[in-house]
Amino acid sequence: MDGALDAAEEAVDLLLESGRAPGDILVLTTGDPHPWAAHELSFGEAAYWAQHDARDDVFFAAATAADRASTRPVVVVAVNGDDDTATARALPTAMKRAGALLVVCGDPQRINAVLGTAL
């Protein structure tokens, strides 16, 4: 599942190179948290979510916390976990949070199967 996280990071790089502002991008992970999120959470929830609210940079969060995240123009989802139920819950929420563009990274067959049951 690391491939999904790598693909999400590559998508973020491409979005930034194409002119998207860092604060326009929210990255959600369905499995293990992105290393940035894990690191930032070590300083406490309040500081972590303050960075989200500042909208100064790309923000990485667990898909389970997507309801707490505000809408951003671009949402990138890394389907990096084995729990299809969690992924099925995350994708519709991610679609609601994406103002203009939703990018889903992971195994295409698995994503399509989950999308078929989630939507």
C-alpha cells in the first residue's frame, strides 16, 4: 500500500508545479497516516489542527478525520489501508471536501470496486 502514498505525494508535487497553492490541497490517507501527519500530531491535536485552519501549506490527515477538515479546492486520497469499509466511508466524504478536484491514488481495481459500493 506504500505505492498509494507515493502516488499521492507525486500528485501533490504535480499540483504544486502546475501552480496550485499549497493551502489549496488536502491529502487524506485511509491506512497508516502520512509521516508528516504523524510527526505533527506528536505536538498535540490543537497545534496540528491549527495548521489546518491556517491553510498555509498542504495538510495531511487520516480519512477518519475528514469530517473535521474544511473544504479545499483539491483533495488527494491515498488508499493505503486494507480496510475497504473505511475506504468506502472516506471516498464520499473526500468528494464533499473537494471544491474543484479529487485525486484518488491506489490500486485502480480495488478503488473501482469500493466506489461501486460507496456511491
